[in-house]
Amino acid sequence: MATTLRPTDTFGPLLATEVRVLMWWWRLRRQLLTRARDERGDVYSNTIMIAIAVVIAITVGGILLVKFQTKAESINTDTPSGG
């Protein structure tokens, strides 16, 4: 009569440990992916806000530059001659 090995006799502790490790790895991977998605949303919104601030700063700078140039051009630089 041949003896047959049941999977629980041979692979029980090893299989249980492997399953625990794989479940831990899957749970950790899912948590990291969730965090990465959240941070990506923050990065995109921060990038958009910075881009809007840069456009506003360039616009204000351009308006001030034009204003200063027109003011500088209206200054009379003719010196009166002594006589």
C-alpha cells in the first residue's frame, strides 16, 4: 500500500507563509498606488496654480513696463540754453 502525501502535510507552513507574504505585498502595493494617485492630483493642481500666477505676473510686468516707457518718453530732455 502506497502512502500518499496530502498538500497540507508537505506544503502547509510554507504555503501559508507564501500566501501571507503575497497578501502583504498586494496590500502594500495597493496603498502605495493610492497615495501616488493622491499626490499626483496635488502636483497637477499646484502646477496649474503656479502657471496661472506666472501668467498674471508677466501680464502685470508688461503693463508696468509700457507705463514706465511712456512716462520716460514724455520727459523733456531739452536743456535751456544760457543767454
